Amino acid sequence: MRGGDTMAAVGFGLILLLAVTTPFCFAANVTYDHRALVIDGKRRVLVSGSIHYPRSTPEMWPDLIQKSKDGGLDVIETYVFWNLHEPIQGQYDFKGGKDLVKFVKLVKEAGLLVHLRIGPYVCAEWNYGGFPLWLHYIPGIVLRTDNEPFKAEMKKFTAKIVEMMKQENLYASQGGPIILSQIENEYGNIDSAYGNGAKPYINWAASMATSLDTGVPWVMCQQNDAPSSVINTCNGFYCDQFTPNSKNSPKMWTENWSGWFSAFGDSLPYRPTEDLAFAVARFYQLGGTFQNYYMYHGGTNFGRSSGGPFITTSYDYDAPIDEYGLLRQPKWGHLKDVHKAIKLCEEAMVETDPKTTSLGSNLEATVYKTESGKCAAFLANVGTQSDATVKFNGNSYNLPAWSVSILPDCSNVVLNTAKINSVSITTKFVRQASKDSTTATTDAFSSWSWINEPVGISSDIAFTKPGLMEQINTTGDLSDYLWYSLSVDTKGNEAFLEDGSETVLHVNSLGHALYAFINGELVGSGKGRNSNPKVSIDVPISLKPGKNKIDLLSLTVGLQNYGAFFDKTGAGITGPVQLKGLKNGSTLDLSSQQWTYQVGLSGEDLGLSSGGTSFWVSQPTLPKNQPLMWYKTTFDAPSGSSPVALDFTGMGKGQAWINGQSIGRYWPTNIASSSGCTDSCNYRGAYSDGKCRRNCGKPSQHLYHVPRSWMKPSGNILVLFEEGGGDPTQLSFATRETESICSRISQSHPIPIDTWTSSNKETRKNTKPTLALSCPFPNQVISKIKFASFGNPKGTCGSFSHGRCSSTNARTIVEKACIGSRSCSIGVSVNTFGEPCAGISKSLAVEASCS
């Protein structure tokens, strides 16, 4: 039943309450002009964040959405993943974690709006860019161009999603939360490769989308020649210089990259909080009115959903809410303050256009001043080296390099993007022992059983063909795995066996990894990487007189998801495959011989991932560090409510399932380069994904998220398929725990932003910068002050140290104010701590723990 059918029977007070707490109880008219989206005749300044529903679980959705709202978001943005919902042509799946309607309704219940990015190409580091692979096999199809077979399928799916939303009254025009939809995605980055087919396709896509009559605007991101019927928007680390292609369109930022994705074999990227805040403030300063974080919560690439190739199972993205659903502080908190500061300026921003003037080299002032007297200002220092003092409206303001100060009344600074008032939180993973363990062991698992995966061909539906076949066309991506098998007869006097039985096996592959077996024994392996997925191996081997079996196991690690004609990017062993003489250089090319192929593994056909069948072997001696092993064990869920990870240290590469649900691909032996990381990263200056890196010389990922909703209190089944060899007895569970809460506030910090909405001007005038600490969970209190210094402390959270100037009573004062409380606030001034050293600006740094 729609809200409008029940409102007549209730009082005015309830109507007013609902109008405040929910975005729409009645149908809303969503339009736009050159300044902003216009909702029911009112321009809006909106803050949005991306949460991809399949990258978390339905049980996590309400908490993620509420934390987004608490962080100051107005809108939740999500892609719609075509291959998730239509894995087989004409057969749709919207159950469980694929329940898009439920996700949108939960957003509505929280009082937030939705931007539905239907695409249906999504990129998103998602397998095959979100396209179902069956598209590839439609006769005459060419994806993402003016091609009738493709357009027919794209329209069918887009219309399917729109109709689902309409049936549930989820568009704003029906009283729902959806205020925007997107068609296509970043096509402008690569459209030149499609030649004359590109422009007609984009025009068709816009026309098709708007003809579906959603009653809300459509956008196209990164499409400078987008038709006037849709809004072209910006994606990137910075979009302050973006200008829409129509004078009638607002300046919108659909992807502000809050971090970056990670790939197996690479170090981990992160984006400094101060830089992200700077980018956001600059965008709103220079006329932007809709900004979306990509990602606000990144989540996990469960199953075989990751793309790339080589995208890690973790899709954490250094987002404000981390992979496990916990707040990443200070990023979440500082951005929350930025959002509050922007909202304090909203009334002035929506009434007029900005006017920017220079205050000096790399210094700018932007003012929104209305005829009614409202005034908001942004002061920016876009220099990367030096702080500056500027004169504005008769007052002096200090501007740190690469920062923006926000003045909602054109006079007082409510926030500077480089000065963080929010608490910082450091976390750690704590290894969990089994519940009944009375020894020092951390083994959380009961006894293990196993099954050997056969080497080579074991299926009745294997087939033989001359030559080497491309993998994706052969498997249809039904499995990561494809066997290439060949028998070679040798007499011992072949030219390539000049040294007796010694020769070299040479294999070239398009990727992404392979294992080579000779007569059932693993003799070598190779892997590509995200930047170059191709594999080439040269392995010394011994052949015996007579028949020799060559079995090559080729595997994919997620399919290509980006680039012009990315769908045509192949994988697998395309040759040559050769036997080479060690000394005389003679070669036997095996590429064109009769190869036998098997799609997938025997264990996949048997459904071993669920832990079923009677084939499991249990014996006292567990086979370890052997290739092609299926392992199974049972375990009790770790106690408590903290998020859970499975530590795969000791394993090689493979896949894992908990109670039949795939937690993704694991690969702890894929180690990042030892170079390229720094202890700290200067936020000043333009960010790129290679600028700030950590985890060099370590596994790209060794901890894998196990959602608590997937586990029972006891009797859980863990199944592993290990490809290259590992020791499952080294596996352990770990829970993500808070290690420390910290803050560092200087005397020059702005006062807490909440004082601008909770107190009058006179109170604000007398308020000093304040250090505030708060434990992350409601049942916790501050139990210990690990460090406190008022003066010129050094270091960062977890490594604070005293400077030359330090108040002798700082720790005592902080302990008295904070111990035993969930939160505490302390004024940063000599009135609180006394004067430890005159003549310098001082800071208060505190590290505490909660219990």
C-alpha cells in the first residue's frame, strides 16, 4: 500500500514527522537545472555513497545503510549487476544477496535516497564488467556499439529492472527513494575505438532509457557528448574542474574514488583522508551539488565475482566503511564533518552561482552570496608546498597547503579539510583458538579429510580437438579451470632429447595462471599479473621412453572488465607449446596436435564444495603441500560479535567455501613487490593510485572475510580446493578488534562542528578547539590512556612520542576526564593544561584503549 492511501486518517503532527524522517511518502517531482537536482521544486545539495549490495550480505545491509546515514549521506548509489541476475539467458535470480528490491527498500526505510546505476555495463572490477557471458555467443553480436543483437538484450534487461522498480513503487515519482538512474558507464573513455558505431549507440541508449518513463533523470558518466536528454557526469579523483556539456545540467560527480582497488601481486593502495576531504570541498566550492563516494563501503568479491583479472577477493577500497562493515577512522568521521559543513552552506549555494576570485598564487576565495543576504565562502590553498595567510572580508585566515576552509557565514571557519577533529581508530586481527582448547594451540578446526583431484582428464564429457583452444570460449566461464591434455611418444633418440631424457617444456598462455604436469607429477607453474596477465614458462622435464602424458591446467582469475572490446580479451593456452633441446636448440612444436580438453574439475562436478559425498578420506596422516587437493573440516564459529576473517597463511592458491557458500579465491603466496611503499604519504598534491602504498613485500591478501551470518554456532563445514600445495593445519580464524582510539588536536583547529548547530554565536565565540574521544561500540568504555601529551608531540596514532615541549600533568588530566566513560571531550588550551612552553602553537595528542 502506498503512503498516500493512509495519510488522510492521521493527524498533522504525524504527517510532519514522516515528512522529516523519510525522503518521500508521496510522489515527488525530480528535475534539474544548471545548479542542482530539483526535488519538488527545491534545489538540493546532495552527498552520496556507493554500496554494492552483492559485495556484502543482506544481514549487513541495514547496518551499512545506517552508518552511511550517520556519516551524513543523503543518497546510496549502487550498480545493478546483469550477470548476477541473468546468469542464463532469460532466467532471472533476485534471491538472497541478489535481492535488489529489498536493498532499495531498506535504503528507503532508513530515510535515504537511491541512485540506481543500471548500466548495464558496470566495470566495477566485477567479472566481465557485469555482462553475462552468454551475450558473447549470440550470433552477430558486438557489445557496446550500434549493434542490433546487443541493443535488443541491453534494452530487455534495462526494461526488466525498471519494471521491477515500478512494480514496487520505488521511483521517486511513485513515492519511492530512487531519484536518479544511470545508463551506460564511462563509455566516453573508450568510445573512439568503436568508430562510427559509438555516437549512434550513445544516442540510442539515452533515448531507450528515457523512454522507459521512470519519472526521474538519467545520467551518463564520463560522456562529454551525452545527448541533452541525460546529464553527463564526472568520475575521478578530482572533479572540481569538470563542466557539464549542457548549460542546463548541474555539475555532478558520480565517482569520487575514496581509494583504489587491489590486485593479487600488488601492494595495497590507500588515499589520505585530508586529500579526499580536499577533493570533496573543492568540488562543492566550484559549483558542484551532487557528489558520490566510490566506494563508501567496498565489501568483498565473494565467489568468482571479481574481475580485472587478478582483482583480490577483498574490495575494501580504503572506503569510509571498511570491508568488514566497521568505520574507518578518521576518514568516516572527518568526511562526516565535511558534509555537515557543506550542509551549513546549502541555502546560499542553491540560491546563486559561485563567484571565485584570486587571493594570491594558488589561493582562491569562492563566495555564494544571495540577494536575501545569505553568504557562504570557501577559501582554498591549492599549493602543495607552503601554508599561507590570506586576507578575506577584512579578516586573516591561515590556510594549510592543499586545503579548503569552509565559512558558512563568510566570516567564521567551521572546518578546514587538512585539520581533522575526528577520532582515529587502529584495528588489529586477533587469532582465535577453538572454544575447548586448553593448550597453547590455536587450531580452531576438527580433524581434516581430503580428496585428490585427478590430474588431467577424468570426465566422460571431455573432448578432443586439433590445436590449442582459447579458454573463455571453451569454458563459458562456468569454471576457472580448463585441462589441456596430450600424450607424447618418445623413443629416446629424438633431437630434442640430445642430453638423454632431459628437455624443456615451453608453454605460452594468454593467462592467467597455469600448472604443468608430466606423467602425473607437477613440474612447474606460472602466473600473470593485473598489468600483464600473460604467462610463459620454460620448465626442465624428464621424459621416459614410450608414452608420456602432458597435462596443463589453465585457470582464470576473474575476467577482463574494462577497456574497448574488453569482452574479446582471451585467456588460456594458445601456444606455442613446445619441447626444446637443452643444448642443440631443436624444437618439437606440439601446438597443432590433437589435444583433449576438460572443462572444470572432477570435484566441481561432484559438488565437493558443499562438503557432501562419501569420497572424503580420513586418515591419521594428512597429505600436505601437495597439488590438486580438496580438504574438508568442521569448526565452531568464533565467539563474540566482532567481524571474522580466515587467515590463509600456509596455503598456496585456491578457493574456499563455508557451509557451501564461496568466500572467494585465496592466494596468500602472491607477494607484492618489496618496493614502492612509504611509512607515510604526504596528502599534499594530486593523488593517483600509485602514490600511497602499503604492504610491500607481503601477501596482497592473506585474510578473507567470513560473514557471521554464514556460520552456525557449531558444526560448520569448511571446504578448500588447493591448487598448488599448502598446509591446511596452519589455517586460523581471526576477529577484527579495536586496538586504539586516538586524536591529535592543535590550538589552531576549528572548534567542533556540532557547536554550529547546537549553540548560539556567543557560546561559539567562547569555545576552544576540543579533543574528543569515543569508543566505537555502545558497550565499551575508555579503560586506559596509553599516551597523552600537550605541547609539541610527534608521530601518529600508535607511535606518538613526546616532543621537547610537554605538559607534565597531561596524562593525569586526560585520565580523569576519560577513564570509565564511553566518550570524553577535553579543551585544547593552556587553561586546561597550563603553559608548558610559551611562544609556540601547541597540540594535544592522546591514545587510549576501550574495553
